[in-house]
Amino acid sequence: MKKLIDLIETYQDYPKKGIEFKDVLGIIQEPMIFKELILKMSSSQIIKNAEAIISIDARGFIFGSAISMQASKPMIVARKPGKLPGELYKKKYSLEYGENSLTIQKKALQRYNSYAIVDDLLATGGTVNCVSKLLQSNNKEVLGLLVVVELSKLGGRSKLDFPTESSICFWKINCVLFGLQIISINYKLFRERFNCLRWLKWLNFSSF
Ligand code: AMP
């Protein structure tokens, strides 16, 4: 049976060179795994304690709305410019691959006091930070963040002053590879030095 991690495809150099894009859309093609993920995310204490969910444009809507239905919590949205009608709050932010801004409908935000943020992926944390600043500057409480994927090498979590829960974290593989690399470099150095010592010993010995 397929696992959640098997459904996340990696695209190198998309949408820009140097970016390792994690495509989570495969998850919604496997309803049983999607359901299991939503049940797990919905049972989070962050969701339980929040009055409402705020999900982020656009893949955040997929997970946010499913959690909202499962947990019976209202959901509002943070959208890219030009997508929402009415009076809006707006804030700029930097992305792993560029710059953008997000907007929230004033009317929707005013209805609730505490929020759980939901998105598909946490990279540098710029997007979530932008949403949390928008909420906090309007005296709203941010109880935490839920994401499906976390790219922990980009350090997003450390920029946030509230708890973060991710279902899949890509730090372990990188750390293991990095650790193996260090062991192999040290081993090579040790071997070179050991060979050198053997030669020195041999030279000393032969000079007697
Ligand atoms: P960041 O603000 O850097 O944490 O970026 C998070 C937002 O950008 C999320 O809404 C993601 O959908 C998107 N994103 C950033 N980097 C990636 C990536 N490597 N793969 C997939 N989506 C990404």
C-alpha cells in the first residue's frame, strides 16, 4: 500500500532554478490516504483550541477546507491580490522563489478571535509569518500552524512564535546524508594520515 510520502513528488528547478518543488497534489488522488491525513490533522490540539481556521492560497485551501469540515470549525482564507472582493487587509512577504502579497477580507477576520493557520508546505516561513502578522496586528490570537510538508533545512519553524505541526518533514534525510558525508571525509583523512605515519615509521626504522 502507498504511504503519504510516496504521494509527494519532487520537481527539481521548478518554478525557478535551485528550487526543489514538492508537489502534494498526488495526495488528493488517493482518497483513503487523504482521509487519514485529514483525520490526523483535524485531531490536533491546535485545531481543537482554535475558534477558526485560516488557510493559505491555494493548496492550503484543499487541506484547510477538509479539516474545517471534519473538525466543524469555520474557515476564512488568505488570498493573493485581486482574488477577494470587499474591504481587505493586505501585506507583502518574501517567498523561497520571489515576492508576493496576501489579502484577507476584513469582515471575515473580524468574526473570530483565535486562529489555526493551515497550508500545504512550510519552507522559509515568509508566507505564514505574513498571515500571522496580519492576524496579530488586528489583535487576533494565532494558536499554531499545521502543514502537510515541512522543509526544515529552510528554517521556517524558527521564525514562528507559535507551535508548528507537520505530517512530513524533509530534514531527516538531509541530516543523515550530511552525517554520512562527514564520516566518509573523516575516514579518508584518517586513512591518509595513517598511511603517512606508516611511511614515517618505516623511514625511521630504516635509518638505524
Ligand atoms: P515559505 O513562505 O517560503 O514558507 O513558502 C511556503 C509557501 O510557498 C507555501 O504556500 C507553498 O505552497 C509554497 N512553496 C514554497 N516553497 C515550496 C516548495 N519547495 N515546494 C512546494 N511549494 C513551495
